[in-house]
Amino acid sequence: MRFGLALPPQIKIFGAFFIYSFCMGSMYPRLPDIQTAMGVAEGQLGLALIGSAVGTLISLTFVGRFLEAVGYRRVLLGAIPLLSALYALAMWTTGPLTLFLALVPVGLAIGAIEIIINIEADRVEQVIGRRIMSRAHAFWSLGFFTAGMMGALMAQMGVSPQWHLTLMIPLVLLATLAVLGQYQPAPHRAGSSTAKPSGFVRPTLPILGLVAVCLPAMVLEGAGIDWSAIYMRDVFVAEPFWSGFAVAIVAGSMAVTRFFADGFVERFSPVLVARFLLVVLGIGTLIILFAPWGWAAYAGFTLLGVGSSALFPLAMSAAAQQTDRPAAINVAALAQISFSAFLFGPPLLGYVAEHFGIRWAFGAGIPLVLLGLATVHMLAPRPVTREVAP
């Protein structure tokens, strides 16, 4: 007997993205409370948060064979509720080192889920005959937004991070069974290679150029998730709800933009859209750096979410269009470097915040925005060359 609702395959994928990010997003609005309880500076807290990055990188590199052996259905139905339980367990730690160690298995679960849901979204596109990847990632942002709002309310009500994330476990379990109880993996893409890159893939110069385009989005998106709540608390002495609301603002503006990004790319061009997003991202970062009032900071976080929304998907599409190597190899090379920057960069910005102030955890991303503007031409579609007889 199977539980769950009979849903179209794309709705199941959207739900998986939402529930997964709802698990992830629950911790970040509570970081001010976690920092206060541990009595540590931003640098130590940032190093503790790297635990999930370490686990995710290990999982992304080595978990492929495990997923194929156990099966996507079993892993996904178990890993999402397990992720919620692991986050709750990590909240009961009392110091940076124990939090780091507790977040490593969190990262292992994240890596497995990331692989499954992104592969499934790609396969479902072929099954239903239309693109859903950007919209699927919009649901990821929407789940983060919902978790941010819930975390902000819990903080304002005085519920501890430990009990908040413990109460999340049955909620996530029920949502997983309802949405994914009847989930079955989609078939492989017809004509696609089943060989997958293993280990670290050497990037070429064009891939490094694409990394430079999406790097500001990866680092500043992560900074908005990791440090926006602490920023509002330290700079504007915001109440717990309004501190956590900053996390929700970043995720919510990303979600809205991702819903409509594909249409703008088709109407204009990847280079024009990316250049516009980088300018918006730069303006938002400058506002956060110099904001004199709280409402201005929220405006900056909104622009940060909009600007960082679609740069990574655009870079992934451009990598797949490179003709020097198979598409899977180029995509893997870009993903490994960019995702490493997303995982490790924002936590390390804690040391910038500790020594130069929390505003500069965001201001440090301005040179990356300039680098992205200098290399945005790498997103231009490669021209098809034809040999002409003399």
C-alpha cells in the first residue's frame, strides 16, 4: 500500500524542491540565536557552518553509485525526512566544533538530494515536453522563503532553535509522504549517455570564464542566507522576527524572479539578461553596505535576491553549449567549482564580518560583481561555423 497524492510528475518535482529547501531554510533565521547561545564571533560561527559544505562536497563527488544501487525513490523518501532530523540534532550542540561535526552528515544528505531532484527535473522535462528547471528552482526559493518566515515567527515567539527544528520533523515527514508517496523515477533521456564524470573535472579557460560570471551570484546569495539575519540584528538592532525576515526577503525575491526568468532570456538574450542581473546585484550589495535605515537594507536584500536568481542557470546552459568537450564534462566542471564557492565562500565571510564589520561580509562581493560584468560576454551563444567551398 502506498501513501500520497496522485500528482503529475512535474508537481511532484516542484514539491520535492519545496520540501527540501524548507528543511534547509529552517536553520538560517535562527543563526542569531545560535550565535548568542554559543557566545562566539562571526568567524567561529562561519567555520562551524562549513561542516555542511564539507559533507555536501563529499556527497556530490562519491554518492552517485550509492544512489544507483539503492534507487532514487528509496533515497529521496528517506533522505528528506532524515535531513530534517539531522538539522534538529545539530541544534542541540553547544559549541562550534560540535556544530561543525553535526553538520557534516547534513551535507551528505543534501548532496544526495541535490543530485536526485536535479536529474529528475531534467528527465521530467523530456517526459512532459516543456522546460521546468527554472520553475523547479523557483519552488526551491519559495520553500526557503516559507522556512524563513516560519523561523522569524518562531524566533519572535521565543521558541528555541532546538524545539523549532524538532517540531519540523513530523511536518516534513507528512509533507514528504503526501507529495512523494507515489513518486516513481522518470525514465532516462532518450539517446543520452549514462556515463557520468567522476572525481574532479579539470576546467578549461571558457569554463573558468563562466565561473567568473556566476561567482558573484553564488557567493552573495549564500551571504544573504547566512548573514542577513545577523546583519539586521547587529546593524539595526532588529527584533527577532525582522531579523529572520531578511532571510525570507532574499529567498522570496529569488523565487519570483526565477518564475519569469526563462521568458526574459528567450525574448532578449542571455548576455543582456545576465548583465542586467549583475547590475541589480551590484546595486543591492552597495545598498546593504551603506544602508542608513532598516527599510533600505530590506530593499538591498530584495535586489540581491533578484540579481543572483538566474546567473547560475545561464552559466550552466552556456557550459552545455561548449563544443570542445562533451556537455556533461563541461557542466560538471562548472558545477564543481561554482558549488564549492557557494558552499565555502559565505561561511568564510564570517571572518570578514568579525574583523571589518558585518556590512563588509556583503561589501566583499563587489569586486566579484565587477569580475562578472567583465566576463559576461562568455554567455553569448556559440556561433555555428560552416565550411564554405572557395
